[in-house]
Amino acid sequence: MLGLTGGIATGKSTVSRHLRRLGAYVIDADKVAHQVTMPGTPGYLKVVERFGGEVVTPEGALDRKALGRIVFGDREALSALNSIVHPLVIEETHNMLDGLDRCFAGRGARACVVLDVPLLFEAGIDRICDEIWVVAVDLELQIKRLRERDGYSREEALSRIRSQMPLEEKTACADVVIDNSGSIEHTQRIVSSLWHELNRRLER
């Protein structure tokens, strides 16, 4: 099982999408986190209980932008949010993996599974991975991409970057570091080569 992670705005989603095209079964932790905090779920109720009605939209869903404004730059609030969401994401991920095992019993299903998790190390999900790939760019490019993508000021971008585990620590723990500072096509070529090599190793 492959763990895929990186820092915010490093291009992890670009790598994840390409892995899907190459045939990987990708479990996207961000989507799982949305699922476990949908209105009416225990996760949703715990988040609202902790952060109040200001993180709820008029339609009754979580206002994720409002929640972000609260937790980014406030380590205690971010820790509280993670303590609610991380265990639920881990539990649901295990449920999905168990479902794959039942569907593909005896056919090595997990070998083709990619866990796409922004907070892979922070949530402790790295412990269930056989190999870890980290997508990385230098800090200035990370800031530039985040500002262009989301319209943040430099200070806001830095606040979001610093709310995560330092990218240098993630790369130090990685089996593979993917430099995504070039073109999309260049990154896709790197990922294709890595994926084919991984599958060759698994077939031995």
C-alpha cells in the first residue's frame, strides 16, 4: 500500500490524478473527511459542538472556509479539529480497505491502493503504508501557487503552510520524493516511471 502526501499547494492532487489514470485505486482522505463530517454525522455534530454555529452555512452544512479561518493560526483550535476528524478518517479508511479485501480476496488488492492523505504523518496513517511518496516544491513556489490558487495574502499562505508538519520533515521520512517544481508533463513522466517500477517490484 502506497502512502502519498505533501505540503499544501505542492501538487499532490496532480500526482494523485495521474496515479488514477495509471490504474491505482486511490483513497482520497480529503473526500473521506468530507464524508465523515456531512450534516447529521457524529463528526459533524462534534465539530459544531466544539466550534459553534458560525461554522455552519445557512443550508446546514459545515462552512469549511469559516472553519479554516478559525483553525489556521490557532494551534489549539487546529488540534481540536484534528482530534475529531482524524480518528473518523482512519476508521473509514480501514473500512474501505476491508471492503477491498473482501472484493479482491487473495488478489493482492492493497498493493494497488494509494492513500492520498495531506496529513499522512500527523494522523499516523504512515504506519499502515508499505511505501511513502512525498510531493515537494520549495517554499517560495509553494507560497506563489497557494496565493494564485486561493487568493491569499503572503501572510495567510504562510499561516496555512506553517499549520502543517514542515515539508523538510516529511521528505526526510519519505521513501520517494517527487519534485513537482517543473511542468505537469514532467511530473507525470516521473510518476509514471515510479509507478511502473513499483509494480515491477511487486511482481517479483
